[in-house]
Amino acid sequence: MANIIVFILIILFLIIVVRVARAVTKGIQIEQELNESEQINKRLQEQIKMSEQRYKSLFDYHFDAVYSLDLKGLFTSANPVCETLSGYSPEELSGKNFSELILDEDLEETVRIFHLTIKDGGSQQNKFRLKHKNGEIIHLHTTLIPIIIDGQTVGVYGVAKDITEQIKSQEMIQHLAYHDYLTGLPNRNKLESFLTSETIAMENIAVLFIDLDRFKIVNDTLGHSMGDQFLKKVAETLKASLSDKDLIFRQGGDEFIVILKDADRKRADTAANVILDALSTPFKLNTTEVFTSPSIGISLYPEDGETVELLIKHADFAMYQAKKAGKKTYRFYSCIEHEGDFNPLTMEMELHKAIKQNELFLHYQPRVDLKTGNIVGVEALIRWNHAKWGMVSPTKFIPIAEESGLINPIGEWVLRQACSQNKLWQESGFPPIVVSVNLSARQFSNVSIVSIVERVLNETGLAPQFLELEITESMTMDIKHTISTLHEMKRLGVLISIDDFGTGFSSLNYLKEFPVDTLKIDQSFVRGLLNNNNGDTIVKTIISMTHHLQLKVVAEGIETEKQLVFLQEHHCDEGQGYFFSQPVSAEEFVQMWTRMEQIVVEFGIA
């Protein structure tokens, strides 16, 4: 019995020992867990503190303005850069709505971007202008980022960069691209970008093309610095002379363009007179008084054109007509057209079609031997019978053909027609004569002119000795080129003459080196015969000099019997002029051939 009790007590003791051991172990585990929890919490606090410091460091020391807004747009925080950009301290910004700082013109778009950030939950970018506390306007580029906690947007972070200097640089580049560096006026680029055909269609306008008549003299005499001052004063005068709604552009050099808005002919007339008076008043440059005057051309929308390009071209053309009229005046484009002058652009376009439409043709004027009276040559002269304009004078269309380059194809056409006609006369049994063709300055300078002449002779079958090429004295200024080209032409076997002799500027020292056959005395000298001794002396001298150079001499512009007799008395070889015949068609020339050869016998020296 006693053993059983002892056994039970031992069992109970063991149970108690086990439970105590378990309790101790559990206590140790709890203590360990508590220690670990404390360490974890400590580390968490340290991480939170570190994150807060990092955030604060990023927030406070960021180069750009960093701020946060609540859902109403009120500032909840702002870093020091915000104060630099806005002029308001973080404390002043706290509780202020961001919309109070935005320029009115940019407010609607900026508020829209703010609400879009909250609604879509994505970042948004925007550019707007901020009103600084001191009134200055600051250009900002911002990035807005939603603040999301537990899946809900509770506010917005903003990062704003100052781009004011960048915008100013862009504006400066834009200004330089569209404004004249000297006068500050809008330039041609600005004119073309601003005045589209759509803007013109909205209102009637007048275009005034202004050119200063004596600017080159001022520039060359007083120097470019004074010339620049002068142009600045002209620009200032134009601004003062016109209303604020009118636009002034510097076309370049001494040319200006004025656009009058809501203008009719009467208002354009008034403005032109105001400008004439203002710019004709002497300008004082330092101690020097400079006198100038403008020539003004005017075109009106829509009667003179429906695009800016046409209006400017037409006004430019009218300006040149004003210069031709004596300068210090103005001309309306529409009036010029009614007076029979033509727009160069239109004429150029029509010239392109003239050959294809058979509007160009040749007339022929005889050259007569002043000893025998026989026709020895004929000069081919171009004519243009336009379907709408009628006969257009060569003095009007030849300069435009020269400037546009059309003179080359037109000149080749003339050469081919003249050679073909001369060959046809020969095949028809008429006595062989020389056909003279005028070469323009641009044709003569063409590197292919010799090969063109050779090709035409081959194609038409005309022997080269029956073709004479006429150049003017002023075309021989480039001595080296002239001598080289003339020798190449002579190798073809053609004849060479110098037309309008006595009116050019070439040196007589070089004349003997030119391989020419004939000199043609300009008609201005022939018309002056018997009117004064000087005119007679000049003609006699040219004839004598030409014969000493062993060249043939031809007098142009013979219109009277007395002129014919004078030229015969002084041994002029050949003559040309209305006294024999005006230029006529090939058919009329054949019909008049016999009669023209009787004139010298009938009216000249026997």
C-alpha cells in the first residue's frame, strides 16, 4: 500500500516537473517573441523615420517647386522653391487655393488638368503662367501626381519647373525670324504667315509698296551706319503717319510694305499722300540733313488680286511705274493696266504660251547699198500679237523675257525663223542677201550660243555668210569673253556687227581686236544730222574711223532725203530706216522689193 502511495507521489511530482518545465520554456519563448517584436518595431520606426527624412530631403531640397494639394485645390504643403517661384512662403501658401496664383488666360486649362489627375488617377503635365507676388509673370511646366491611400485619391502632388528663360529664348528666336533686326518692323516672313488668303477674304485691304528714291546715294555717300539710322527714322515716321490698325513691314533694303485694313481706294489715296508728305521732309542724321522721297505702288483687294503674293507683285509693279513717272508719286495698279502697261508676272506667263500659240512673228526691214540702191540685207525684228492685248511693243516684253530667261528660247526661235525665211527667198530666186538677227545680252553670255547658231544653220540649210549676228556695244564690257565668243562665231563663217554704235561704253582700244565686220551708227546720231555741227561731226568721224578699221558702216534711222544725201556724200556704205521702208512682213517685203531698190536712185546722188 505504501509502495502504491509512493509511486503515485512520484508520478505527480514528475507531472509537476514537466508542467513547470513547459511553463518555463513557454515563458522563455514569450520573452524571446517580445524581444523580437520590440526589435521589429524598433527597426520599423527607424525605417519610417528614414523614409520621412528621405521624403523631407526630396521635398525640401528638390531643385524644382514641390507641393501638395487637397481635393479642393488647397495647398497642404510646399517646399522652399515654391516661395522662390511665387513669392509666397510655405506658411502663406498653406490653405490658399492654387487657382489664385494662375494667370486668368491659363486658369481654365490648368483647373481641367487638376481635376483630370484626380479623376483618372494618372500623372498629367501642363504649362501655365503664374502670377508672382510682385506682379511678375512666371512660366511653369508642371507634373501632377495623384496621392492615393487605401485605393482612394486624397490629394495631388505637384512638381513645377521654371521655364521662363526658355520661353523668352523661344520668343526671341520667333521675333528674330519674323521681325527686321534693324527697324524692329515685321518682315516679309511675318507678312506671308499672317496674311493668308483666308484672312484677306475677311476684309478689304490695300497694299502699298514703298521704295525710297535716293537711298542708294545716301548709303554710298554717308556710309552704311548712317544709312541704317536713316532706315530706322523712316520706320518711325511710317508708324507715326499711320493708324494703329495698319500694318507696316520692311520688305528689305529700302523697301517697305504697308497693309491698310478696311481700306478702299479713297483711304489708300489719303494714306499715300500722307506718306509722301512725311517721307519727303528732310531727315536729320547727326548734323547732316538727308533729303529723300518715296515712290509708292498700290494694289487693292479684291480687284487687283485675291492672294497676298499677287497683291504684293501688283503693288511692286505699280511702284516701278511711279518711279518711271518721275518718282515722289504713287500709282494704282488698276489704273496702270487701263493705261496699257502690263503686269510683268502676267506678261511672263503669256510669253511662255506665245510661241506655242503662234503669237510671235517676224517683220523685216531692208538694208540698202547707198551707192547702188540694191537691197543687200534685211534685219529681222520680233513682233507679238497677243490674242487679248493686241500688238505688244518689244520694248515692253523683251526686258521681261531677258529677266525671266525666256529670251533664250525666244531668241533661238527668232534665229531659226530668220534663217528659214532667208533660205526660202534664195530658193524662190531672189538675189542672195544677208539676214541680221539681234542677240540679247543674255543670249550672248550663254555658253551654248555658238553651238545653237551652228545647229540652226545646219537645220535650215542657210550658208553662214548670209547670216549676220548683231550685238550692242554695251554687251562687250567683258572683253575676254567677247573676244573669245566672237572668234568662235567667226569660225562658223557668220558675219558680226555692232549695233547702236556710239551709245555704249566699250573702249576703242579693244574695237580693233574684235573680229567684227560692220558698225551700225545709232539712229539718234542720224536723226541729229543737219541740225547742229556736233551731230554732223560725230557721224563723219564714225564713218571715217570705221573705214580706217577696214569695216563696213551702216546708218540706222534714215528718214529724210537730206539725211540720205549727207551719208552718201561722206561715203557711208549702207543705210536703213523708214525712208526706205518700215519693218514689214515677209510677204510685203517681197512685194516692195523692186520699189525699195529705186529709192536711192530716185532721191540720192546720181
